Amino acid sequence: MALAGNWTVKGRPVVLNAANGSIVFRFHARDVNLIMSPPASGEPVRFTVKVDGRAPGASHGDDTDAQGDGRVSRQRTYQLVREQDRIADRTFEIQFADAGVEAFDFTFG
């Protein structure tokens, strides 16, 4: 897993201090979920998900559209990817357009 941007890492959660941060990692699963929370101000945080460098298309999760776009509006588990094709090793990336998001844990299905 790799973080890019200005993050505060103190265990759980990691907090994005400035806009345009991202998290990248390899996965081998049908579902990619992430527990996230907006900043204390309650302002939603926009994000975009990519799988192997492209929009997820039909493999988008319940909380993203086919272009991979979504918003963190409250603390909960967000389903970001639901693979429709065969399960294989893939690269996942989530890019946050806004600061303040708190990212806790990834889960896979």
C-alpha cells in the first residue's frame, strides 16, 4: 500500500491534510471496501476510484459510479469495487479531491 499527498498517519485513521491525496495498492478479491469518514466539519469529500489505471465501469461498487466517482458523506463502510469479471491481481487507486477524509480499514469480499 502506498499513500501519496499530505497525510497524518497515527494508526487508525489516516487523515488527508490537503486535497489531491491518494491510496494505491494491489488486490486479489471481488470486492474492495473502505471504512471512511468526512472531516469534523461534515463537508462531503469527493473521490475517484481506478482499477488498473482506468475507471471501474461495470465493476464499480455501490458507492461509486461507472467513472469511479463517489462522495464520503458520513462514517461507514463504502463499497468501491465489485468485480464483474474473473478475480485477478489488480491495482486499486482512490484519489481524494478534498482534504479532511479519514480512512480507517480496507475490507475485501
